Amino acid sequence: MTTITYLTRIEFDFGEISKVKTYCEQLGMKRPLVVSDQGLVSTGLLDRLTEAYGTSLPVFDRTPSNPTEEAVMAAKAQYDSESCDGVIAFGGGSVIDLSKAVRLLTGHEPPLAQYAAIEGGVAKISGNICPMIAVPTTSGTGSEVGRGAVINLADGRKVGLLSPHMLPNIALCDPELTLGLPPFLTAATGMDALSHCLETYMAPANNPPANAIAIEGLTRGFKALPVAVRDGSDRQARWDMMMASMEGAMAFQKGLGAVHALTHPAGAIKELNLHHGTLNAILMAPVLRFNRQAIGEKWQVLADILGGEPDTVIEQLNSDIGIPSGLDALGLTAEHLDRVAKAALLDHCHATNPRIATEAEYRAILEESR
């Protein structure tokens, strides 16, 4: 039997942010907490939301680049103290993931560890949570249409909190909000989106709709990403990248794989605080090579889309758009790699890779990525 579930309400167009108050009213939100980060506040982009809503709202702007349980608890405390009745996530994947965790705690008791997928937490998450609108300001994670949140726990683990109940009620996708995104962030978040499409397509589960969406997202994003990096004001490229990002996350309900099994623990290394999309980009080609023997004719499908051997094309794309050359450039040491390889075996994405890796094989992939 094949069980397929899609997904949530999406409002997608240039200028869509102007309707945010209407959407809040439709969900019964009268005093939502806006979750964002200090970078967005400093750019003035958050003002677009305030202007559209028509009045000031409580704002939590201390989302770290890798969201932590500590920050989730701080945001939840503000939610309670401000008598909020919903959440608006306004930012990239970290902001949206943190917002989902805050939302979870509006109807569930802490700590977050008990809701981690690897701890059997999926069954513990109910729909007894506040409404949420997700407004992405990057084109990468697609978390606005994802059922999970990835959080660095207080115990040092980076885990996924997964449930259909975690899906935002509305994904408000306005590509206009990404026009000012700098080239490097455009590149790194864009490679995150492409990694979702690639890994979903390779995952072994029987889900033809997810495969089709992943292929569409990959085709669209592969063409648009170099244009968006080169010219951030190109509206069609920005529209296509936001769509590709959303499609990648719509598709990865099917499952991800070894790239994410490795990048989750790598992103949990506190002293480095590494960017998730950058890690995905660097690891993608070695994982493609590792999976080649297991994916059969899918390799040729990818080659036809990308116009060459998939691993080689991805490496060239990374170089063209300014992704760092390898893990050494990010400061990872041999000791870090040992820890990441061991932790990858416990990640929820490990089991959905088409070729199940051993710790030694994960370590070899990391070595190849240096």
C-alpha cells in the first residue's frame, strides 16, 4: 500500500505580503507573535510586514542561524507574556523552523526532545496548537510547506520534529521579499533547494507525485539559480527559485538521504555554526557518486536534466556560484568529521537514502568532501 499526503494552503505571488492581515483574520489570529531574526530587522525588510498588517506586532528577533531549544523557549516565553494567539514566521528556514517549535509548545509541554522523530515523537504531536503563517524571505529550505522543524536541542543533538500537524496553516510566498538577498545567501539557500529535489528523487519510497514535483523543482531551480545569483533583481529568476524551494519541500515528504543525515550533525557543531545550505552543496556531489550504483536509471534522468554527469555538474555549479570549495574551508577538522559520521547513523534521514551507509562510508564521504 502507498500512502500519499499533500499538504497545506499556499498563497504565491509578487505582492502577496499585502494580504497578511486578511489571512490572519481568516485563521482567527488577533495578536500574532512575529518571529524573525536581527539580520532581517537590520535590513528593514520586516517593515514590509508591519506596513501590510497596519499596526505594530510583538516581535521575537533573536532566532539563531541554527535554531536552538534555548531560543525556542525564549520565544515561547514572549508569546505567553504578550498574550499572543498565533505565530507569523518571517524569515528563512531557521526562523520558520523555530516558529514551528514555538507553535508546538503552545499545546505541548517541553522539553522538545520527546517530540523528536528519532525518539518516537511523531505520535506525541497533536493538532492542539495555535495557527501559523509562514512567510519565507529566502528560497532554500521550503520549510513553509514542510511538516518538520530541525532544532539544536539543549543536549547538543540536532533533531527533526516531524508531524503533519507541524505544517503552517498558510504558506505566504512573495518572491518580491527575496529581491535584495545577497549573492552568497542566494547561492547557499538555492543549493539547499536543489539538494531537496535531488535527494527526494533518489529516495527509494514509492511516491510518483513526489518524484514528479522533485524533477520539476530541480529543472526550474537549476536554470534559475545562476541567474538569481548573478542578478538578484531578476524577477522571473526569483519567482522560479521560490517555487523550486517550495517544490523541494513538498517533495521531501517522501524522504531525504545521506546529505541531510550528515549536514544535520555538522550543523549542530556549536563552535562552527555552519550554514545548512552550504553544507548540502558541498556534500551533494560525493553523495551522488555514493548513490549511483543504487539508483539505476534515475542517474540518467538526472543527467538529462542537468546536461551532464550529475556529480560533475553540481561541482561546477558550486564553483560558478561561489560555494566554498570543501569542508576544510568551513573549519571542520578530522575530529569533527569522526563525530559527524557517527551521529549521521542516528539521523532520521539516514534510513531513507537509497544506499544505506555505514559509519566508515559516511566518514569516506566526508573525507571526499574536504
